[in-house]
Amino acid sequence: MIGVIPKPRQVEVVEEFFELFKTPWELYRPGQVYDAIIATADEIPEVTGRLLLVYSPATKSIDARIGIAACGRRHGAILSDRDISLPIYGDLLTFANTSKAVPCVTAGSEIAGLRVESPDSFVIRLGYDLFDEVEFVLSTGQPVEHAPIPTLDIHIRMLREWILQAGIPLLEIPPTPAHRSFIVCLTHDIDFV
């Protein structure tokens, strides 16, 4: 189960995001045990879990606790996660290189995401707000120059991979039938009766 700690205005976007990333989730409840926790809220409570993903273009109190420091902030960027390019449309916080963390996402030569590992848990700190990015793509849409990039699918793929890399099994309902690469849904619309 994924626990989500969003900003209050992001709850509807979170619901839409998990319509696409079809896996069990709920809004974070104190005292509940979660395999993974996704946080974008301004105030993040002390949480326990195997994986904590913190998305924010602002410095958080957890940054000092896990030994990372902000380096700079800008608006928009193209991120790289291995061989994938991901456009970010909102603000982006970059981080200083540190021996306590391993870079997992970059923006050119800058670090946009860090992974901090302890014996029993992982923290992945990302310098952008996942749900603000999802809201932008769903409500405004991507600029034409980024139209060929499946931005939401890449966000989901990255999240899926980080959960699996943390050793957390993931129940996900695929968008297509087993052993098929696509599905077709035929509908019709009646404008006048």
C-alpha cells in the first residue's frame, strides 16, 4: 500500500494520477504502516516505511536530516533518468553532490534527485513536485515541442522502478490485457434523439 501526503489542493490530482498508476494507495493516515510513502506537502510528519519519496522544489526539513543540501532553483528543465528525458514544467530545486546520497535524476550537469539509503529504508528526494507536474500536463497540456514525450507514463515508470528497487512488491493493474500490447474501446455518442 502506498501512503500519499499531498498538499491539500492536490487531492483531486492525486486521485487522477492513481487512475493512471493503477496500484493500491490511500491518503496517509498517522499510525498506518505503508510500504512506500509519497510526500509533496509543505509539512511532512515523521514517517516510517521502506521507501519515502519526497517531491518538492522547496527545501524541506528532511533534507538536513538525511544530509543533503540545495544548490539552486529554476523554472523548467529537461531531466534525465538514464536514457529517458523528462520535461519539468514547474520549479526545480537542484542539489549539491554529497557522499551520503547517490544521484538518481539529473538536469544536465545538475542533480535533480538523490537516493539516500539506510540499512532498513530508502529516501528518494526529488527537486520537483510530482502532482503539480501531473496537474499541468492534464489541465494545460504539453507544449508542441514535447508532444512526442509520454510525460505521465515516464513519471509512473520512474515511480514504479524506485518502488521495485526498494524491494517492495507492487500490485499494479495493467492498462492492457495480459500478453497484449494495446486495447481498443469502441464507443458512440448520440447528440440528438
